[in-house]
Amino acid sequence: MRRPNHSYSVHPNTIPNGNGGPTVNLRVPGSGDHEAMAALSQRVGSPLPQRSLMIAERGGDVIAAVPLDGEPAVAEDTVEAASAVAVLRFRIEQLHHGHAWEGRLSSHRGVNAA
């Protein structure tokens, strides 16, 4: 049986869009993400956690922010964002149990879009 020929490669920190749309990137926020994170907070009407987190970004827009400590995520109300939250939670679990993540991730904090 032949395998399907996919035109994209899958990276462990991305979620490809099968419809040809922008890929969702999963990562630790950087200093340049404050504006996009504040925009997410404003769109969903919920403040971002003031603790270490990971984000899901699509085309320059942050669509989800998930705290590393298991607290509730802040995310758009879309299937894509819900999928990203599930993958981020799984990835955070992997990092908690298998890798030295604390030094790299614990210094990244959310922003308050008050």
C-alpha cells in the first residue's frame, strides 16, 4: 500500500493546516509577542495569566495562551484554537516529564492587557 504524498513536513511544534491556510506555531512567547498577546486578551475578554506560558500563533496572531502550571488557558472560541490548546497541554506535559524545561520556559511571562 502506498503512503499519501504530503506536500508539507510536520515539525513537533507546529500544526499544519490541511486546507492550505496558515500553520499554527506552538512556542514560548518572546518579547515581540506582547502586542499580539494583548490583542488575544482583548478579543476573548479575559486577562492573560501573569505566569509562565506557551502560545499558539497563526499568521502573526496569538490564538491561544496556555499556562505551564495547568491553570485555565485563554483562547479564541474556535476549533483551531481548541485543538492548539490540547496540543499545547500535551506538549507541556512532555516537557514536565522528560526534559529540562524550567530554565528555558519559567522566565517567560504573559502580559496584562488591562
